[in-house]
Amino acid sequence: MRHIAHSFFVVAACGLLAACGSSNPPAGSPTAGGPPSVVTPGAPNPFAMANGCFGIRSVDTGRFLLADEAGAVGFDAESSTLATGFFMKPSALGRYLIFGPQERFLALASDAQDAADGAAGAGEQAGNTVSGVGDILVIVDPLTPVADGVNDGGGAASDGAQGAADAATDASRSLRMADVPADGAEWDVRVQDDAFAIVNSHTGQTLAVALGDDAVGTAFEFDAVSQACAEFPEAQLNATGTPFSGTNPDGTVFGYAETHMHLGGSEALGGQIGYGRPFHRFGIPHALGDCEANHGPGGSGDALDVAVNPNQDTPQHDTQGWPTYNDWPSHGGQTHHQTYYMWLKRAWMGGLRFMVNHLVANEMLCNVWPQKENDCNEMESARLQLRLVEDLQDYIDAQEGGPGEGFFRIVYTPQEARQVIEAGKLAVINGTEMEKVFDCGEYLDSPECTEEEIDQSLDEWYAMGLRAIFPIHIFDNAFGGAEISRFTSDQALIQVYNAGNLVETGHPYATIPCEQAEAVEPGESEPEDRDIFGLVALQALNPPPFPTDGCVNNARPLTSRGEYFINRLIDYGIMIETDHSGPLARKRMLDIAMARGVPVVSGHTGSITFSRDSKRILQTGGIISNLSDDPAPITIEFLQDLERAYFELNGTTQGLSTGFGSDINGIHRQSAPRDDAAENPLEYPFVGYAGDVTFDRQTTGERMFDLNVDGVAHYGLYPDYIADIAMTPGGSDVLPYLFRSAEGYLRVWETVHAARVK
């Protein structure tokens, strides 16, 4: 133990190296020393250790790092046969959790960590509570300055609590094997000559070994060892084979498009309505661990899931996720994250090649929810979600060997997307679905944004990668009226939305009979603005929705600000999403799109109807995708309706394609098992549509998922869902349209991008 104690002292004191000229990053920097260096052939590769088992050897002494049963560590193993095997789990690009025996983590750990974290958590929650008061005050516009001050005070309280916790722990850190990961358990691996330096990402201290006469060695290599590594917790793929790359014989790309989903949905709405994340730097036990912090003891605070989950009568549920997942995720549940990155990878292996990720927000719902940790401003929420998706790309790259190596690629032009798909990877673009994109709400029909502010926001967000936008969502805004007909069959729901519209805009919905809205011919819908007298007249003549047997829809058309916005979206080459726009507003959008020769998108309608202007959307050259929330036979019915509509317009089905619009993580259910699944089940294992990958039942932790029992409980079960479609009558006829949808969406985007004049 003498050698271990001596080496332990040197490492604990190695912060002195920073004073001798080493370049250490500030604690918590994303990657030590900035972006990773370009690795030349034959040079040490700091990403190559990802998810491998290695011994850590000092170049200067030749000895390996050894961890004993008590958790003490030192460079005391004289050969690779005696060395401890460490599993190198990437937590970011070039950054690792060094996972050792007894499922412990090499860390600069502190005995004060738990107490400090508890104090920080209490302080942060208090700060969030204060900020929540500010969020409520901001609903009343004259109180905005007061609300801003309250929010600033809450933020300062949270920051102060975290700062105090960091100071308490940093003063007592020492090198050891820690039972749980925390700050101090991540290590940056940097190229140092022909070897590596290992730097603690939190403290900036460099791992070192004593050489005598106060000299230390900081060069290390990662070598094969005899000892097996502990298995790091992770979801399984349960898929084998090499996914398709290249092109079809006619030069088109292969694969299907996901046209509407929300990777950052659980970060939206204040961040504590939904639980979970697509990844976590400390792994799946933290990404999808225990939801009690969000949903309360026994799930008692998860009231939203009771309202939206057809299978949940009370909020009570087992909050434990990893490793048991007894109660979630489920096909009907909508408050637990369903797109963990390994589940995404399984869907990609099943043919997913294009994805439209919508940054989603609703300031009203965020404001009224009692718990929150994120800003309720919709554009601030969008920024947070965009960073999450960018970090997700980096995290996946880290797992698969370095920058650009992952299957998940954010793209910015259709040409780039085509290249990514031809390489066999998943092309991802970001869009928005929110009430007040660019803060363009309205109050008493007075717009809350100017044309100049719209242009400034378009400049900023296009540069950040925004490529698809819903001009209108659930509430009326500066651009026009929202679609409400699909809610009026549920009087409780429509009254909730109507009340929200009243608070958000100062007025309830104004309605007209659906048949009156549908009777408006192409070219007849005109933009319309109102002063206060026009507002009163509109509301008097078109009362808000009341219990009725008839269908009503929004009487508000596109506004002049909305007309300006639609034209500017075309100028910027941004795709227009027509779902959720009221019929009069949507008809004018289609008029503009037809006049300017660009297609529009209906990414998750769920039906082909006259009332949704489905044929006109197809006539623009647009794509319509199914809201895939029903078992396979209903999906086939949708595709057959789409085929008929397309044929009536074009006299052929050549060029027809359709994707899935799952709306996953967006407060929307997924498909349940077929009614006859017990008698006629999907058989496991099965071969995917392309014939290149074999799938078995997906396993996460201790739970094995089966589509016949669980339905689409998470995103990794979409290959199973597609196989279920294929085995039902008519399925083999319609799936080719699905697997042409990556090409179909690319062609839509190419046309929109070609019209870009900005």
C-alpha cells in the first residue's frame, strides 16, 4: 500500500502543475482546451478508447494504474496481467468516465459532495420557485419589469447556491474510486507528444505519477489488459447487421422520413413536466433514472399524464426507470422521454434516414405549471433545446469514435442531407412548433413584433440552423388564427384551449361553421387586420366555441403580418408547416406557396381530407405524413387514402411518398398493439424492410419490450411497428411509399432551398 499512498499524494497535489505552465481549462469547460485537435494517421487518437476496456500505463515508469477493493488507486501494477481494466465510457468528445471494478469511477471526489449537492439542490429549487413567481407575473404585460426583476433574483439565488456547493466540495477532493459519478469523475484525454495527458475536466488538474526528486510524469498510454472490465449500464440495440448505404438503382436515396418529432420535449414547458433526456453525460441511469423529482413521490404529481394517457387513471406510477422500467415508457404515456439515443440508433438501423426535430414550447402551459427549472420564454426554450440536439450529436460522435463518426448528423442544406443519407447516416434538421415563434404573439389583435424584428430573428435563427417553421400553433398569434375544429368534439379540451387563448391574446377564439370555412375557394382568402372596433365586431358575430353538435373552426384568417412572414420564410428557404393553422389562414398560405412555386409540408395530420386542404398541399408539391398513433391497419388506410388523392391529381402514383410524423415527446401517444396481436403476433426475430438488419425484442435494463404487448413504447420500436405493417393485409403495397419519403422530403427541401433569395 506504500506505492498507492505515494502515487495518490502526487495526483492530489498535481494542481501545482498548472502554476508551472500547463494549460488547464476552467472547471466545467465543454472539452478541455477547446475543440478536439485533428488526429493525423498514426498519431495518438483521443477518441479511439470509446467504449473499450484498457489499462492505463505510465509512459515514464511502465507501471499500470491499479485500483484496490477499498477504492484506493496508484500506479503499482508491474504488468498488464496485474493491471486493473477500466471501461472508457465517453461523456463528451474526448472526455471519459473511467469505469472500474465494483462499478466505481476514477474521480477527484469529495466527502462533502452529498451534503453540498443537497444544499445546492435546495437553493436551486428555491431560486426556481422565485423565478416561477416572475413567470406568472409576466402574463400581465404591465408587470413585465417587475417580473424581470423577480426572475433575476431567482436566477441569482440558484447561481449562488451552486457556487457555494462547488467551493465546499473542491476544497476537499482526493483521487479515489467513487461509487457514483459526479463533478470530478470526468477526464479529458489530450494528445501529448506520442502519448496522452489525462486532465480532470472539473478541476483542471492533470493526472501524474511520482518519478522522484519532485519530478512527475504526465504521459500515459491505454493498453490491452488481462482483467475484464465491469459492464457499463446501457440500453441494448438487439439488432445485428449493416444498415444500407448508397443509393437506389435510379440514384434516389433509400429510407423513411420522420417529419415531426421533439427530441427536446422534456426540456420544454419549464423542464419538469416531462422527465428524461436523450442522453446524459453519466449514462442512462441519469438520463432515464427516477422521475420522482419531476412527478413527485409515487408519481403523485404527474397529473398531465392522467389527462392525456388513455391507459392512466391516476397519476400514481412506479417512478423508477433504470434498470426496471416497470411503468414507463409506455405507448400511451406522454410525460417520460421516449427518444433515448440508443433507441434512435435502433430506428436508424430500421431505415430511418431523415428527421425533422421541432423545437417545441408553450409559454402559457409553462407559466401555470407549478414546477419549472427552465425559462418559459418560448425562444429561450428553443435555444435550450437546440443546444441539447447539438450536444446529442457530439455525444453520439463520442460513442462511435470521434467527430463526424456518429449516425446522427445535423444538416443545413439539402445537398448536405443527401450526402449524409447516401453515406448511410441519419440527416437531421431543426424546426419550430410554438405559439409565438420569434415572440410574435398578439394582444387584442395588436401584433407584438414588427417586420424588422421578424427579419432580425430570421437572420439569427437561419444561421443557427432553423429550416422548418409552424407559423401558427394552438393559440392565435400575430400571423393568424389557429385550427380548432379537431378539438371541438371534446368540449372540456376546447374550453381549456379557449381559456388559454383568452389569457394569451386578450380574446377567446372567434368561430365560424366548418362548412363555411371549407367553402372558401383558392384565391378568395385575404389577409385581414383589425383595430379594437373590428375585434369587437368579429367576436360579436363569431362567438367562441360552445357545446354544440356542429363543427366550428377559427374565423381569423392570415394577417398582413402573417402574409409578410410567409413570404419571408420563402425568401429564406425555410419550409412552411401548415398543420395547426386555421382554415382561412392556411388557405392564404397555400395561395402564396402556389404563386411562388414552393411546396409546403403537412408533417403530422393523420388524415387526408378536404377540410385540411390535403389535395392543395399535394398540388404544391408538398409532402403529407401520417400521425402514427394507431395500429398498423389504420396506418394502411391512411396510406391508401393518400394514394388515391395523389392519383386523382397526377394520374399516377410515381413520385408519391409519405413519412411518419410521430409527435413523440410532444404530449402525444404512440401506437398501441393491434387488437389481434395475441392471436396473430409479430414474430421475433424479424428482418427489417431493407433485408440488411435482423431485430429481436429490444431490452433496456431489466425490461424486454415486445410490440405485441407494449405497442410503440419508445422510439426504438419503430422497426417493429414497420414490420407489423408489412405482415398485415395491404402492408407490402404501401410500405414502398414510406421508404421513398427520405427522397420525397429532400425534393421538397431542394425546391424550397432553390427559391431562397436571402
